[in-house]
Amino acid sequence: MKRYLRFMIFLFLHTILPHADAQDRRAGATCESLAGLPLPDTTITLTQTVAAGALDIHPKYFPASLPGTPPLKELPAFCRVAADIRPTKDSDIKIEVWMPLSGWNGKFQSVGNGALSGAIWYPFLAENLSRGYATAGTDTGHEGKPSDITWVVGHPEKVVDSGYRAIHEMTVKAKAIIQAFYGNEPRHSYWSSCSTGGRQGLMEAQRFPGDYDGIIAGAPGNFVTHKLASDIWIEQALFSIPEEKVRMIHKAVLKACDTLDGVEDGMIEDPTRCHVDPSQLQCKQSDGANCLTTAEVEAARRIYAGPQNPRTGDQIFPGLEPGSEPGWVQYRATPDSEPLGAIYFKLVLGNPNWDFRTMNFDTDVAFADKRDGAIVNAVDPNLKPFVSRGGKLILFHGWSDPSAPLNTINYYNSVVSELGRATVRDSVRLFMIPGQYHCGDGRWLFDVLGALDNWSEHGKAPDRIVASRYGNPEGQLVRSIPFQLSTWSSVLGKVDRTRPLCPYPQIAKYTGHGSTDEAANFVCTEASR
């Protein structure tokens, strides 16, 4: 009898309670009553019970939906809370917290931002909410487009907010709001985001290791000052290469390296094994559409090599990988647009007439590091406080990303050196994605959130993650949300290929049997570099 009672108590605690939404709701507050919730340095500006399909938002700086995310008009009923947080006199951090009225899975997941975005990314909140998570986002303490950096002038506290403080403040206040609403703390808290959002995730792991149980940091732009210097390095080189010749280089790279892994599939499994020298494309006599001039060869070499300090020869930031060529176009300066790196260094150096073509990659980079490095760069490899409390970190990066995937590998390797391979194997995973550009630029979707949840909640480390490649009817690349796979991915078209993503340094190797479009016919194995 005692054994039976113990079993029934165990069943109730571990099966019924996590899903007992009615009981959780009776223990908590009503949505509207949260307006009076006292939180330090915080003013709650909106408490709204939103009926299913009734959300009406018109974002100023960000679209209301993205391919692969649910339309805002199709969301389930939820409690929407908005707040302003002012930890300093110059701070104005806006956050929103969305909480399902029913079906809450007992977990909290935050979303980050892209570039210098001064906006809450509603499509990602919508995706999390549709999957049963309580979720939160922030504008990081300023309003503006992702390319706007003018707000930093005269506002050093806003730089700190954007660098790391806003995300932490949002996290602490969101957890308090969730606990007040449901009467329970979230049993697991996750961070999942890409690009700047990846940097924000790493900043959380490094500075505030108790904020999240699990973190997904995709294509993390974590070495900000050096990344912006690298942008200028690439801009300078692209003046010498016409766009049509960049496409020619890409075709030549694929022809030379596509089959190095034994499979011809239009992508390079491991670009570090691709050793194409642009001089192989040099014109034998006069310039032509299918060859490179001496200046164009040198420019391409500079892009692959990455910026170096002209005085010391030290690498400032990794170069781009073979296969990334279609993404180079984003760095090409036009008469109507100025590179973000150029705008940044103008502000840092206090010279509105500064010309990025004359950048000093020694003194200018050193000055930026001294002024802003400690605030915006998330490069500390000591994740011991995070992993010691059971924290799990998943990094991912596309090999064709024009934001230097080797930077993420370098950071991962620095963590291995700091913590040891055994500790990292138990707490950190890196997945490199062949043929993927930046974050969601591509056709691969993969449920990295499910992998993190399974790891954090059930202790099962992801030894591989199956990625599905989606193509629309025209077969064009689409913007997708690779770290948020859900039923909404059906808008992207049909799956035409699956492939395992392997924990670095492993790669996917074809077994030699069956279709090369099926993940089951590949194994994860150590790469020979």
C-alpha cells in the first residue's frame, strides 16, 4: 500500500502538475492585475488579455511576421505585459512578456535581436507562444532600425544597456511577471536567438550564468569591434571585384570542392578542406568575364584571409570561407548607403569626415577595443559558473555565412582550452551547417530548440540534429528560422533533402548506400583536416 501511495504521489508531481494549467492559474494573478506588480526600476505600461486571433500590432521597426513563423492573427489567447525598465537615468528599456492563458508548458524562452535593432522581434515571440512557452523580448534600450547606430552619441548608459544590461533586466523582470501570473516559477528557462541574439546569449552565459538553464547562440556576432573592422576590410576589397565576377568565383569554388566529401550536392561539407587559390582564375592575357585581373585576385585573397594588423601581423578577425561568395554582396558600399562599420568607427573616432577607405587596422581597432570592447564583446571563454550549475549551450553557424563562421569555431576552441574537452562535451555543443548563410538565409530548418530542451530537461546530449531543406515552388532560397522549427514551416514548401548536423569537429559522411538526400544514409565522423 505504501509503495502504491508513493507511486501515485510521484505520478501526480511529475505528470499532472506540470500540465495543470487551471490550478496554476488559480494560484496566480489575473492578467490585468499585473499592472500593480511592484518591480524595481520598472513601470508596467500595458496588461492586456488577448483573445485567440485578436492581436493587433503594427511594429514600427520590424515586420509583424516572417516566413516560418505564425501570423500574429493566428495566435492562441495570451496575457500580454509591456514594461519600461530604467536602471539608470539615461536608460529606457522596453520589454514585452507574453504568457499563454492555457497550455503553458511550464517553461520560459526569451528572444534576442539582430544587428543593432532597437525593436522587439514580435515574430519570434509569436513562435514561442504558439509552442506553449512564456516568452519575452526587448528593444535593448533604444528605438531604431537594425542599421541605426546614431543613438549611441552622448548616451554611454544606452551602450551598456544594448551591450548586456537590457537582456539581463528583461530576464529578471520577465521571470517575476511569469511567477506572479502563474503562481509558479518556470521550471526551465531558455535563450534562443541568432546573430546579435547569439552574442546576447553568450553574454548571458558569461556575465549572468544563473539567468538561463539552456542557451542557443546561433551565428553569434560576439566579437563586435573586430567584426565591424572586418566588415570594412571586406568593403575595401570589394571595390576591386565586380559582382558578376564574384558569381564566377563561387561557381569555380563549387566545381573544385563540392565533391570533396564524396557527394555532389551543391554545397561544401567542410570548407576548411577547400584550398582554391584565386590565382587559378587569373587571366592569362587580357581581362575577361571568366577570369580575374591581378587586382581582383589579390582582393579575393584578402576576403578569404581576413583582416590582419599591419604592424604585428596578428589576425584581427577570420576571413570568409569558400562557398560564402553569394553573401559578399551585403558588404558592397553604394552611393546611397554607408557600411555599418564605417558609421561605427566615425562615431568611435569622433570624426564625421573619417573615410573607411583609409582605416588604420592597428590603431583604429585598438581604440575601439579600449572604448567599447568590455561592453559589447562576448569573448570570455570561462563558462565554468554557467556549466557548473548545469547550464547547456548549443552554438551553430552556417559554413557559407559571410560573417566568418571560423569566429564561432575559435570561440568554441577557446572554451575547450579553458574548461577541458570532457567538461565541454557534457555542456557545450557546436554544429556547423554546410551551405547555410547567415542565420535563416537558406533552406535548412532544424529543431535545435527541441535538442536543447531534451538535453536540459532529460540529460540527453544531442549527438546529431537532423536538418530538413525546404524549397519553395520556384526552388529559390527563402528566409527561414532555423532554430525555431514548427508546424508553421509548411509555408516554406516541401522537404527535398534531409541531412544530419554533427557536433563539431565531426562532419556528416555518406555511407555509400541509399539516397544522398536522406539523413539516414549519413554518419557523423571525425573530419580529416
